[in-house]
Amino acid sequence: MMNAGLGLGTGYSFGSGLESTPAMSVSAEKGMVEGLGPGVIGVGGMIGYKGYSYQYPNTDGKSRWNTLMLLARGTYHYDLFHHSAIDTYLGVSVGMRLEMHNEKYDGAQLHDPDNPYGGAHLETGVFAGARYFLTKNIGAFGELGYDMTYLKLGLTGRF
């Protein structure tokens, strides 16, 4: 299965007062292990992007972050509603958050080597999701949790 979605909520601890783009993500997953209890174990990955900016009050200073997520994901699918069009699952994710940060003040690009922003960071997450298939192969999905954002909504395809 493949998902393409948009996320709401920051999902990171940058604080308040930020402007941000919606998180955009693409994930893929394959069911790997059946018969381990009543469900199916799936493995896959996710690539996502989110941008942030912060305008410092009463100045022309501005910080900007561009974040790329590369995550491996594991899921456990359980037929919670006993309906063939609904797929419910829980999952965990682990991978890298690649963060590019720049800061401008008085029109000058600032660079502080001791600034904790930017670079590669370990990222982990947990989520619960559901898919509803409108046809045999096309549906919609939603995920709640903490990995890239708190809520992701989008389209899903089954191949």
C-alpha cells in the first residue's frame, strides 16, 4: 500500500509563534507476517517534508527551517471493525530528521556553529491509523500520533 498525505500540527518541539507549511508525506508498506496473533505485521518507510519560519517581533530578523524526514515504519494491522473496506493499525517509526536552518538579521545571513538547529537528528514516533477503501484499490487514510505531525490525512492505494 502507498499513502500520500498532508499533516496538521507541528510534531516537533519548536515552540509557539511559528508559521509553517502543511507537512507532506509519502509512505509505502507491505504486509510481511500473517498468523502472528489475529493480525498482520507490515514494514515500510516514509518520506516527508515540512517548512517553518519565525519572524522575530519588532525586528527584521527571521529564522527558517526546512525539514526532511526519512523513516522506517513497522505496523500491526488488526481487523477492529470486521469490515473488509476498513484497515486499522498501530505503528512505530524510526529514522532521520534532516533539518536545514538559516537565520537572517538586518539583511545579513547569520551562522552560529553552536546553534542546535540544523543537521541530522534521530527521530522516533508512534501512531494509530485507519484506511477506508472506496474501491478495491483506492481509499482514504488518517493517522494520529507523534512522528512527523499529530494528524495526517490523505489518499491510499493498494497494489
